[in-house]
Amino acid sequence: MPRPRTGTIVGYEPAKQGESQGHYIIRCSAPDGSRPVFHLDPSPKSPQAEARARETAAAITEQLWARGLGSAPKRPQAARATAGTTQGADAWWDRFFAHRDSLGMTSVAGLYRTHILPVVDRPWPDVCATDAESLRDALDARVTAGEISGKTAFNAWTVFRTACKASSGRWAKDKRRTLKVREGDPSDGVVGPDFDPDDAKQLQWLYPREVLAIASCERVPLDVRRRIVSATYLYVRGGELKALDWSKLDLERGVVIIDQAYDRASGELKKTKTGNRGARRYSIEPTLLPLLRAMHRESGGVGKVIEMPEQKYWAAELRDALHAAGITRPELFKTTATSKRVRFHDCRASGLTWMAIRGDSPVQIQHVAAHTDFAMTKKYIDAGGAVDLLPGEVVFPELPACLLSSDDARTGSGNPRQSSGQSSRDSDVFDLVVEAPGIEPGSARRPADLRSRA
């Protein structure tokens, strides 16, 4: 008995800047073999709204078949695909994601589901150059319409190109060709989306006086201040900081080893973002050592160096801390056509930029950053060379005493710090904006503000 035609939900498109709500995207099957996509009216992302979207998908699908409507004839190759072949394609992508995870690579499942699957939903043996061109054109159209950035289109295209190589046994990171299911790369010779890397949005970094202002602001919860300072002075990614335990620090010699990161998808530890090449050992900034020694005494030197809340809180906590500390630099809080507002990942960028301002060698900066491409390191060197510090301002300044004592683990209102790993907040200071998952690097989704109390 054939499966009922009900349509499906492709995903939820977060609200763009200036919009209050996002919307669901559905895909329906038509009698001519096409699978048109529909963008529904704005709605919150909730179980109730999702149920309504499914009902709408089923209703539109029924109308298409009742009236014999469609959008395009099905290609002969696709016409041979029967129930189960799409499932086989999904199974291949699952194996592709698992292989990447085993190498410690960043998850790209979101990019696939949001940007590739709605356009190229066919088993790999049937994918051809026309499909690659359709994806390229769809990405270009979304950029032109302002739905996604050029960088997002470039990232999605890169994922597709890598998958094409893997499916044809030409991906260097799959030497045993365990993912090979076809002959020939269907994207070979197809020009990608229009994107100039030089047009990528400018990212932010914090001045030393701004981080020092946060560290000194007792209106900001102690654990939040310590997270921000640690990420900056150790120049680590958020996932690396969350995975860091005391066994990786030699406080007597002032050395840290970074070789693991927290994987949000699995909830387990994995290799660093760049795999084994991302593992590194380097000296700790001398001005950070007093704080680390104080934290070591408090914890008894056992367990994690610092507790981290869910990743969706990281960026909002940083911006709340900046506000509480009186930092109002406009570019830190607004995303424009040329720049992004500050993220927790920019704490790491700040530390690397400070190294460049101090005059550290490019080789040393590249080593502690674990960059496999020097072009990435050069961005921090260029950023540091374009800014002069204020008189008396120094990089990696000495930290205030209030940051070192657990007696100060109270907010300005006198409420004790929670011990659950999620920071306490003075309600007058930290009216937290919780962001949807995926706002940090490696994710495919854009920010969507959701008001919440932590």
C-alpha cells in the first residue's frame, strides 16, 4: 500500500533583522513529479505551530494532486527513484556526518538540511551536474533576496562539493573510500555561488580595557566574568574551554595543553576543531595565572577548569556583561551588511589580536590559534596593526582582586552564585536574550532572539 502523500517540513527559517518571528518551510509532492517548496506565514517555533505547518503541507499536497498541478517535469533519472532510495541517500549523509565527527570536524548537518536537501534530494548515483547548477543558482537567489549571506552560501556549497568528492571516492579525508557510491564528481567543472571572501562580514574583538571593565564589574556574576576572561587570555574556542580540565594545566610551569573540545551534538568530548593538528601546548599568559591558581584552590584541582552553561547562552551572556560594565560601542551589538555583532567566540579573537598588537611572531600566533591556513592568522595580525591602544592601556592587563576570590561570587543584588554551571543573574542587570542554537561558528543557522529568564 503506497504511503499517504502528506508533504513534509523542510525546516524553520529564523527571523531576519527587523522581523519579530520566523516561518516554517514545507515541501510538497506534485503529480508531475516535482517537489515545490512553500514558505508559510510568520509564526513562532513551537510544537503547536509545527503541527499547523504539517497540516498545511498535507492540505497543499492534496490540492496539488486534486487539481493536477505541479512545477516541473521529473527527470528520467529521478523517475526511476522509488520509495526507499531517498532513505538510502539520507543514510549516506548520516555516514558522511559520522565520518566527519570521527575526524573531529565541525558539524555541517544544519547546512545540509537547510540549504542542500531542499534542492538536491536524490540518491547519489542519480545526482548530476544539473543538480549542482540548480543548487548554485538557488544559493545565489537566496543571497540576492537577502535571505542568507554570501558566506553562508559559500559554506553550503563547500559542504556539497566535499560530499560530491566523498561520494565519488575522491575525498582525501576518506582514504579507504568507505563513502564511495558512484563514479565521477557531479560538481566537477560547475562554478560555485558568487562570493568574494574579501566581502565577508567583519568580525568583532574586544579592547583590553573592555575585558578589564567586565572583569572588574561586580554586577556581572563571577562565573560569567571568569568564563569571558579565561576564553580571552587562553585564546581558546568555547568548546575547548568547556572541555578543559585541570589535568591539562601545569600551573607551576605556566603551561596549558589544548587537545579536546566539547561536541554539542553528541554531548561528548572530541578532538579539537582542526583534529590532531589543532592540539597544542603553549605558555599561559602570566597575568592569568593568579586567577587559575585561585580557581584551582577552590576546586581542589579536580574536574573542569570552569563550568560552562548551554552554548545558546554564551553570546547573550557576553553582551549582557558588556552592557552591565558600561561598554556601549555600537558595532558590538548590531549586525549590519558589513559586520556581525559580538559573539562569545570573539573572546578568542580578542586574545589573538592582542598577541598581534604586542608584536608576537606570526608563527607563535598561528600555533596557539591552531590555524592550518596562515591566511586565517593574517586576519588577526592585520586587525591588530590597524588599532592603537589608549595611553596606559596594555594587552592582557593584570586582573582585579575581585575576580580571584570566591567570596565575591555574588551579584550586585547580593544573590548567591548558583553552583549548577548556569550563572545567576541580577534581574535588573541580566535580562537574558537566549539565542537559538547555531549562532556560534560551525553552525548553519542564523541568530533568532527569544526572550527568556535564565
